[in-house]
Amino acid sequence: MNLSVRLAAFTALAAALVTACAPRTAGTSSAGTDEKSGTLRVWLFQEVDNRPKQHVVDAVLAGFEKAHEDTEVSVEYIPVETRAQRIKAAFNDPKSAPDVIEYGNTDTAGYVRDGGLLDVTREFDAWGETKDTDPTARRSVTVDGRVYGAPYFVGVRALYYRTDIFRELGLSVPRSQAELISTARRIRAEKPGLYGLAVGGAYTYGALPFIWAHGGDLATGEEGSYASALDRPAARKGIEAYTSLFGDDNCPAATCAGMTGNDTVTAFASGKAAMAIGGDFSHAAVEAGKVRGKYAVVPLPGVEPGSIAPAFAGGNNIGVLKNTAHRTLAVDLMKRLASKRTQRDLFDAMGFLPTFTDVRRQAAATEPFVKPFVRTLAAGTEFVPASPAWARIDSSLVLPTMFQEIVSGRKDVAAASEDAARKMDDAFGSAG
Amino acid sequence: MSRAAVPSGRTSAKGRRAGWTPWFYVAPALLVLGGLLVYPVCQLGLMSVLEYTQAQVSGGEPTRFRGLANYTELFADDQFRQVLLATVGFAAACVVSTLAVGCALAVLLTRVRALPRLALMLAALGAWATPTITGSTVWLFLFDPDFGPVDRLLGLGDFSWTYGRYSAFLLVLLEVVWCSFPFVMVTVYAGIRAVPGEVLEAAALDGASQWRIWRSVLAPMLRPILVVVTVQSVIWDFKVFTQIYVMTGGGGIAGQNLVLNVYAYQKAFASSQYSLGSAIGVVMLLILLAVTLGYLRLLRRQGEEL
């Protein structure tokens, strides 16, 4: 009898443990409600110098609170480095989640699949200003034909070069990719202490324009049925061109294979590189470096002389969380935060490039620095596959691994691109 | 429990009391252990047989039972097998080096005068007290191709330690040994101090060399302590994360320096495949259990009581 009592106790305990430890799935606690007053919570990214941004945002909020009585908005600026964890946590726990968030545009598809973002297609189309939205920016908020947010700003990369070194060596600004590569080598040969063009094995978004310039692509197909195109001949030509820049004649593999985009910009800013591929958002970092006043920016050249290599259209969006209890208010706030006027103010304050073509044109007219970036955008940009698999491909370092395998001599372009394509297809296969 | 089978009613009642009382005493410890150990391990095991990614956590898609599919996926993955092999090799090298350095320095401690002993102790305690991230960053700086003093001292020019697979592993191994030898050294030193002086004296009188004394006198007497530090080191070094993550930039050029823990992190958190990460965790747990139990069993068979 006493055996059976103990046995029963153990069984009960074991059963309790097993049922207690089933992994959690977040419920949809407040979805569907649409309160017209109360407090809205907003998460925006914390920039390096956040004050000007805060200023612009505060003005928007003042207008919003004036227009809607009995509403309050609390804004939290979250650090960019930990945004992934914060936003995941917000999806997991709707009660402590914000109503409106800023998010990186490569995350759109992943967040939609995670069930975190609200479909705002109807409001987006009814919003008059969006007729001027740049098509690539629109693509960056679209998944399966539905719109999940409003583009906030766009970031694009171009070629930074040292005017003093070019003058000293009597070089002209490269007009094609072949010229770019030969110019880089020439500088390295004349000045062995400098990288000709700083490149990084972990700098995915600096490498992609080379692939696109040769007519290659990351993936082909439709949403839901992507297939990697990295192992196609055109993409391989681009990979070949980019990886040919690693070596003692430009950027030694031993140091450059591990570099990220930030590392290459730092190398340029500290005067260790004659050229680098940097974004409009790198401006401040370069200005703060040793090369201030000794550099200029042009669009990254494409394959044909005089052409521009398609750049990656990075940037951020503003979205509404699916679980918001203030649907109407949150959507209105999103529109105000991403409106033409706010984007114009943000450009003046932070230098963020507007996503509306007309606002961007005006911006370029007042600030000559952004001209090469606006030209790059006007020449046509590319975007990563709008698939939730992209986040996984990006975070499991498929492309950096491929570049690093090639530049360290472990695999040739054909083998490395084939392996990378296989990994991408695996990710597309399991994530759609 | 076999006592329950005794037929006499009186003995049974007494037996029951004796049976429950120990449980009553260990209940608090069991509760804490259950909460801190059993629950997470059970979660881990459960997650590893489910399809559980960010989409399931946030309710975008239903959680699905996958059976052993995560494990078959894992073992079909070339990279996983490679990482597993590298981890075992790396951990073994770390354990051997740590024990060798720790024991040698412990013996040295008993041989030197007070002042050098104090200096050595302080240096070791400093290494021990340094947070892993700080230690890794400092070591990385020491071996930096552009600014590091090591390359300059050795006349290596701008040799990049993190570029080659083995040089990167060697660099991390040095850091791991540096931050974990103090534990071995201090523990073994305490053990040596507890060995009666006459024994050592007798050995010395018999003309035994230093090595011979260690081999035939000290090591057998210190066995229980050595067992503990070995098991500890195996567990620590098998689970190295920070050093690899910081020093090789998250796994080295093209993932050449990945170890299981970093790989699991990449799977579970960087790409939100929690179930695959859990499966890696379970595999690690099983390997560590097997190694530890196997080691203890081996010792038991040699007739040692622990």
C-alpha cells in the first residue's frame, strides 16, 4: 500500500512536471479591440546622437495628442544592437508590447510570419502621400502583396574615395567595375600601407551590388517559392569580381576576410583605405575621422562604363503591432511618424534619406552631400528576397561564409556558391 | 522501497516512517533542484522534439510535434558533425593543458619562497577574477596583427592569429587555459598542503625524483581532488562560449572555429530555431553525462572510493 501511495505521488509529480513544462505560445490577448483613448506605446531605434531625432518625434507626438483627446503617447528609444531580442519579446508577450514600432526593412517578412505586424494595406492605399513612395521602399513593406507598415527612411551605399590620394597619384574616378578594381590595385601598389578599396568578407551589403551589377540575383521566384540564384553564372561573375579584391594587391585576406561593413568604413575614416563602400548613414562617422575634408562620394560604378551598380535599398519602416488595442489611433500615429513632413524634418535633423521621391529630390537640392546617394537610388535599387527565410540566411551568415571560404582559398567560386545556394534553398524550403 | 515487502505490520509502519523522513529532509533541496534543473532540462527535451521557432512562440503558427526529426536533421548536417568533432578535440586539448599547467604550478607553489609564491598566487587570482569577456578582449588585443605586442615581440610582422583555423584555436586555448588554470592550481595546492610531510620526506629519502614523487605519491593521494578538477574542467571546456564568440568574431572565418555552444546559439537565438538549438543542447548534455559517468565508473573499477 505504501508503495502504491509513493508510486501515485511520483506519477502525479511527473505528470505535473510534464504538463507544466510545455513550451509557451503567446495568446492574442487584445487583438480585435479598437479603443479610442488611452496610452499608446511606441518603440523607436536609439541613434548614436539621438537628440535631433527625439526633437522631430516630439513635434509629431504633440500634434497627435492635440488631434486625439484623452490619448497619450509614451516613446521608448531602444538600442539597435538588442532590437531583435526586444521585438521578439514584444511578440511573445502582447501585454507589455508597444503599439507602434520602428523596424529594419529586411525584417519585414520575418516579423509578418511571426505574426507580429498588422496588415495596413487598406490604410496605406487610401493615404494620399503614398503615391510618391519610391517603389523599392514600397516593396520593403510588402509581403505576399499585403502592406505591413510605412517606409520611414531609406539607406543606400556608394563609393567613398580620397580626393587627396587620387590627385597625388593622378588617378581619375573609376567609371566601371573593371576600372574600380584596377584603380584599387594601383593605389595599393603605389602606397602599400593603404587598402586600395576596403572590402570585408562579412560585408554582405557591400558585396551584393557586385552580384547585381553582373545581372546576378540572390534568389529568383515568387514570394513563397524562392530559389537561390547564387550559383548561376551571372551571380558567380559578381562573386568572382568582389572576391578578387581580397589579396595582397588590394586588401589582404588575412585581415579583410573577417571585416564587416563598419570595419571597412572605420578603415576609411581612419585613413587606412583609399576607397570604401559606405552608406549615407556613414557620413557622420567619416566626418569624425581623420579624412574629413579629403574625400568625396560617387555612386558605385556598374559593369558598363558610366553605369551605376544597383545598390541595396536598406532602411527602416514604421509598423503597427497586430495585438494593438488601439488600431485606428496606432495607424494614424504610424502615418504621422512616416509622413512627408516628418521625413523632411528627419532629413534635416539626422540626414536620413526620405522614402518619398519628391521629398528626396528637394533634399538633394539643399544638401549636396546626398546627391550621389540620391543618384544611386534613382538608378534603381535592389532588395533582399521578401521571405522570412532571409532573416535566417542573414543571421546564419550564409553569404559571409561563402565569401570567406573563397578568399581564404578553401573553396573556389563554383563550389562555395553552390554550397551557399543549397543552404539558402534549405532555408527557403522550411520557411517559404 | 523493498522494505515495504516485509510482512509484519509493525515493521511496515516503522519502515514507512523511516521511508518518508529522509524525503522530508531532502524536500527543500529537491524542490530547488527540481525547479532549477529538472524543469529546464525537461523543457529542453520537449522543445527538441517540436517544431518551435519564433513563429510558434509568438503565436503566428501552431506548435507541431516532429518526433526525432530535429535530431536526424542535425546528424545529417555536415557542419554539425564537423563542429562536434572540433568541440571534442578542442575541449580535450583545453582540459589536458589546463590540468598540466595547474598541477605544475601547484607543485611549484610548494617549492618556492613566500614572496614569489605570493606573486604567483596574486597573478593567478587576477586571471581567475577577470571577467571572461574582458580577458578575451585583452588577449585579442595582445595578439592583434596591427597593434599587438606579441607579434612584435616574436617578430611575426602582421601575422593574423585569427585567420588560420589552428592558430585561432590555439589563441583561444591559451586564453581558456589562462582563465581556468587558477582553479586547478589553488585546489591542487590545497590538496598538496594536506599531504603529511613525512610521506614526502620518506620518498625524498628513498631518492625519488620530483616527477617520481608526483607520479607515485602525490597524484594517488590527490586522486579525489584531481577527479573533481578534471570533471569540472571537462564540463567547462566543453561548454566554452564567450572566448570563441568574442575572439573569433562568432565562430571564425567561414565558421572554422565554431564549437557546439556557439553553434547552438547561432541556431537557437540568431536564427530563432529554438527546437534545433534545444536538440544541440540535449546532445551536449548526453555527451557530458556519458563522459562524466564513464570517467567515474573507470575510477570505481580501479578500486577507488570517491
